[in-house]
Amino acid sequence: MGDKAHTHPGAAGRAMAADHPASVRNVVLVGHSGSGKTTLVEALALTAGAVNRAGRVEDGGCVSDYDEIEHRQQRSVQLSLVPVAWDGIKINLLDTPGYADFVGELRAGLRAADAALFVVSASDGVDGSTRMVWEECAAVGMPRAIVITHLEAARADFEEMTRVCAEAFGADDPDAVLPLYLPLHGPEGPDGHAPVTGLVGLLTRKLFDYASGERKESEPGTDELPRMDEARDRLIEGIIAESEDETLMDRYLGGEQVDVETLVKDLERAVARGAFFPVLAAAPAADGARQGIGTVELLDLIVRGFPTPLEHEAPEVTTPDGRSRRPAPCAPDGPLVAEVVKTASDPYVGRVSLVRVFSGTLRPDETVHVSGHGLADRGHEDHDVDERIGALSTPFGKQQRPVTHAVAGDLVSVAKLNRAETGDTLSAKDDPLLMAPWQMPDPLLPLAIQAHSKADEDKLSQGLARLVAEDPTMRLEQNQDTHQVVLWCLGEAHADVALERLRSRYGVQVDV
């Protein structure tokens, strides 16, 4: 895996529309705040040719952190989609916030994805909330891989962090959490720190050197072999233990040499079914470089190891009145079943809905049925209405690039679905269907809100309604005793973002 050349000239700026579910990979990035998810997305986009230069979080130049609030806070506060193309496959990278107050955005990303990349900082390790999300993914069988970042930190230790990840994520089977590559270090600097300049491929027994700014392959020196062979033997045994060929382990222990091609295929199958969880390393590209360390290897894993939407279990659906229906197949010609995973307001085009298509094909100017049920306790009344699909586009950070359709398995932005809210189901108008809403935490922080002036009163109710439509982790209520309007949020950071959006996006000044 990862031993072939890749070129992707001229990809920056293009819109991508998949024609079949097999050519899509939907991947959510999970990790605590500051673990490097957004920087990793930027590095992957650069290597895939989706951008001409990598932005930096501290400069506000990253594709997935495009909101002014994110620029000021230098952290993600919302789900963002960055699609890239690699070896003919459209990879939908879903960047999520790591801060606990924005867990609703993470839940939406998990709903839209078919696999997860757990991003772990080499200098910070694994926190409790990341462990909890791992266990949630395990409960539903979502395939996962681990990416260790911040390798440039002076106290970064890849091997030690791999051991930490095996303890945190591989409690039942630590030999199912193993590295595919080891870092290749350059000469020590004046501070005694030897920077990572490339990777050692354990299965291929090749060196992949990124020191020149582009990945170059070579043979390992004799000094690399002892470290490589010890880790390689353990990796081979871990892969064979998860092989669907029950005779392979006996043959291996009996002295048979298993060829690399067989190992790679067994690895890919084990990853795709959520039985093996590879550990990889990644670092952002140096100034002027075209590829970040480990990004080629990671993109290869996503394309060859992560499942297609065809392998995603078909969602359970009912009719709006609760009658069960057969699960919808992931097929472009199947019955339309799609879900709004994010809602945003654009000052020029109005409401924009990010939609995951689970079955069928979405096309502009068609009329669909919009169903929203099960969130009345959060201020979302049950609703069923027919609406016409507006323009379709592929989001790329804040940009919207027009496309002509979206097939089953893909993600797409839909303009001007005025009644659709986050969590709503889209289906054919003559065959309305409903997906149950995903699990969301209860908001615990109440904010009593009133308009700052008479001029703000008319805009307040509309602004609050839009906030709640966008984010179902918020709840709006009218307190019967005090007659105050109360907005419930998940925490202070969540509340700060909500109030800032009322001011900046909807032009409402409020007092709290």
C-alpha cells in the first residue's frame, strides 16, 4: 500500500461530481481540539492538487476553517466539507470541531461518513472524549484508522504514541492497532531534535523520503533493517490474525512466506470491515513543498482500505406516519433517501443545506418531500412539505462549485430548501420516507435573550428560528413564568458562537 507514483495536475478549483457510489469515500476526522485535523485536511488537499498552497490555521487561510469566528478563535466551530480527488476517487473529507461544545457538528459528520480518521497529537496523546467517540464508532462497526500528527514537536515520539493508541483503542485486541509505517528521521539539530523527513514502509520495505518536498522512494539502509523488521513481523502477524483465510496463520507459522500482495489485500479487507485499525503518521508540507509527509500513504489507505458507500448499512426508513419500509439500497436508480446533515445561511443565496444522499439521485429543479420528525422537544415542530430543489453544488470550504447531480453515497449542497432543517429527510414527493434523527446531547446552558432595541425585535424571532434550524443541539423556549425567550446551548463557547452569529449573520443586537 502506498508504493506507486501519483500525479494530480490541475485539480485545484474543479468541481467534482461522482457518477457511482463506488467512486466515493466519505471520511470524518475526529480528535480533540488542537490535534491537527484542519491542518491535516489542508495537507491532504495540497497533495491531491485541490489547492495550490497549504493555508495555516493561525493565518486564517485554511479551506475548512472559513468562518470569521473560526479565524478569530483559531479553531473549528462547525462541520466543513473538503472534497479531493485521488486515483479517480472522490474523497469527501469532513473536518469537525474538537471542542466539546460543538459535539453536534461532530455527530453530523459521523452521520454523513462511512469511515473515520482519528487524529492524535504526538505531543498530547488521547483524551477521554476521543476514546468515547472511538467506542461509539466501534458499536456501529464504523471502520477507523489513526493518524499521529505534530511529529515536528520536540518531544514527539511516534513509537510511544502508537503504544498509547493501542492501549486506548485496542483494549480488546492491541495487535489490531499497529503502524503501517515508521518515521524516517533526518540529522539532529542544535537542540538535539531529529526532524521527521519521511517514512519507512513496513510491508513494502521501502523508504519514502519527503525531504525534497516531494515523495521519493528508495531502498532502506542496513541501519534501518533491525527496527523495521521487528515492527514488520508484528504487523504481518496482526494482519494474518484478521485474515478471512483461516489457514493463513497456520501456513505462516509453519514457515511459509506470505507475499506482500496477499498481505496488502488482507489488510485492506480487514480495515474496510472494521477489524484492523492501522496507525499512520502525517505532517504538513514545508514551505514550497508539494506534499506533506505521510499524505500520499494516507490518501492511498482511504481509497484502497476504507469502504465505499455501497458497503454502508442501508439506513432504516419509515413513512412519515411511522409504517416501516424496506431499507433503501445505495443505488443511483433507487428510491430517493437523503438527509440534511448541516444547514447554513448564505447572504446571497439564502439557506444552503448540506445533504448526504443515501439512495437515488438528486437533481436540480425536481420537487422532493421534506420530512422532519422527532425533535419537537427541541423546538422543531414535526413538518412534512414538498419543496423544489434549487441549484446543486459541491462545497469546498466556503466556495460552492456547481454540479449537475448527486448520486447515492455522495454529499452535495442544495440551495433554497426553505423549510428543510438539519436532520430532515428528503425523499420522492410521491413516496415520502423518514430517517430517524441521530443521537444528540441535551443543551444544559440557558440564555434569557431579549432584543437590544425596538429595531431588533422584528429580527430576533427570525434569527433565533434560523439558529435552531441550523443546529439541533440548541433548544428554543418561551418561559411561561417569566415570559422570557430562552435559548438553551451546550456550553459557554457554544453560546458565544450563537450570539455572534445573531449579530454578524442576522444583524440582531441582543441583551443576555
